[in-house]
Amino acid sequence: MKISFKIFSFLLTIVMYGQDAVHNYGTIQIHDTGLVGFHMDVINDGAFNQTRGLVGFYNTDNSITLSGTSNPVFYDTEIAVDNGFYLENTMGVLNNLNFIVGTIFTPRAASETNISFLSDSFYTGGSNSTKVDGYAYIQGKESFTFPVGIDDRLRPLTLDSNTINDYAKSAYFYEDPNTPVYFETSFDTSAIEDEFLSVSNYEFWHLDGEVPSKVTLSWDNQSFVSLLAEFIEDLKVVGWSIAEKRWENLGNTSVEGDLENGTVTSEEFIPNQYEVLTIGGNNDLLETLDNVEPDNYYMTPNGDGTNDFLVIEGIENSPNNTLQIFNRYGVLVYYKRGYDNSFDGISNVSNVFSRNKGLASGIYFYIITLNDIKKKHQGYLYLTTYQEN
């Protein structure tokens, strides 16, 4: 039989089914330096939770399935199964899960069966080809990135809570929330809290948790976020409210990347108040004034009290606004929600220019979106060299 043991003590009954599975009826205990490697299916109907060593699953030709009536808990474990490691009962990890080769599959229709990261546990090696296709669970953690995804795509969800979670679990679904496969209800993307919100028709995450938290969602080139927003700064986390039966804006406190790949972080909310989460943007109800010449501005931010700031007349009539300023190459150099005439020639965008650094003299163009009056203006800004103190 293809099963290896090193330096551990055990009391168990193992039955081999035509060399196709290992069936444990007894008790397995693995000491600190012990290692056990399984190369075939495992049926666990006994105690397999007193482990301090390493339990590995290895197969280059076939998949491996872990099943049985008793949930195993491993201290260290590693997965190297080219054709997938399938869980039919929950598997717990106390220390380290090492993804080497292959994906862990859990049943999406039964979220109580999952890979469980307990107390101080962590994982290494998550990637597009090494992830959890199904549900991952945590217990006793304040922050965690769920290594979830589907097919050949890792689509992680990061949970940052304001205290320790007794439990939380998450899975990723690449399907239209209007017609979900694994949920009894649909999540109508036209049911939104206000007319300015748009919701992805391509994907969503399910997240359970009762602790107030911020959530970071990711996107890739199959998320098509360019259909939701012209600029990534307009992307946000949205959630299907269980109480209101609609999609609600959960905010945007941080955004990174581009329209092909990136992440967006929500404001704080309670996950259990929302059935599913996804990425949202702006509903294209804003009128772009192509037939109206918007104002152009000239700035000399040198502290002399004249033209030191970009002052947009009437901005107070639409406090729910967004200002974006771009250089001549189309690179975003300044972004502000609720613009209040405070731009003084200093960039506030990271990873493009040094934040809080004065912009070079030249021609820039701006877009001001006035949500309260459903208008969008575009114009030019002429800026002289910023004089640093």
C-alpha cells in the first residue's frame, strides 16, 4: 500500500479497499517530529485529531477524497495532489497548511463542510492553481485572507475585523447574482438603494461573520469592472441586504490596481447583515455635457493668494461629487470624493507620483462628477510649477 509513516505513535484499525482507500476506525496520534503521507482516498470514522507532526496528501495521477463521519484536525498539513483534493467532511488546521500542487474542493451546496483554519493557523502557497474552490472557515482570528477562487482563478477575500471572530467563512462564486446556482433566492442587480449604484453581473462572494469588519475584494480581467466604472476610484464593495432585499453601497476606503487587476476595501459593516457581496460602480445616469464647453482653469499655487486653489464655482450645490485630475498621458494624479475647492497642485495618488508632492507645470484635464444634479463636466487645467517651501 502507498502510505508512509515516520516517527509517530498510533492506535488504529486501517482497512484497505482494493488499494483504493484507507479507512480509519481507531485513533491516530502524531508526535512533533512525526509524518504521515496518504497517497489515496481516506475515510476517517475514528479519532484523527491528536496531531503535532505533518500529515500530507500526495498524488500526481489521481485526485484524493477525504470523507467519513469524523472530522480530522491536523497540526501541519500539505497538499500535493495534481487532480484535486476533495473534502466530503470538514478538515481542520491548527498550524500551517502548505499548498504545493492542486486545489482543495469543498461542496458549495453544503458550507458546513469546509477547510477550517483554527486559532493561530495560516497557509502558504495560495495561487491560481492552489486554492480553495468552495468554502474556507476561520475560528479565533481577527484578520484573515480567505484563499478562495474557482477553476484556475484565485479570488481572495480579506476580512479585517475590529475584534476576534468566533467564526467566519467565505466562498467565491463566478456566476450571475441574478440567477445563482447554490442559493434559494436571487439577488436582483436592479434592486439598488439609489439610482447611482451599479452591481456586477459576473461574480459574488458569500461571507458569514457577526463581528463588524472591513472587507477587501479582488478583481481580475474576467470581472469586467470597466463596465462598472470608468476609473477604479469609482469602484466600491456592495452587499445584498437581508433586511432590505436590495444592494447597498458598503463603501470604498482603499482601492489599488487598474481595470484589469486590483482590490477594493469597504467601510466597516456586519457581514451577517448581507447575504452576498460583490463589486459595484456608478450607474451611467450622469449626463456628459459634450455639447457644452466646460470651464478651464489656470493655477499658480505659490501662496500669493491668487489662483492658489482649483475653485469650481457652484460646487457647493452638489456636495456629493467626485473630482479626478489627469496628466496629459491620462494618468490619474488627484482624486477626491466630496471635492471642496481644496486642490492646491499637490498629488494625492500613490504609486503614480509621490503622495503630497507638487505636480510639475503643464496642462492637465479634470472630470468633475456632480451626482446631486446628475451632471459630469470635463475641462482643462493650466498649472505652473509648484513652489515648495
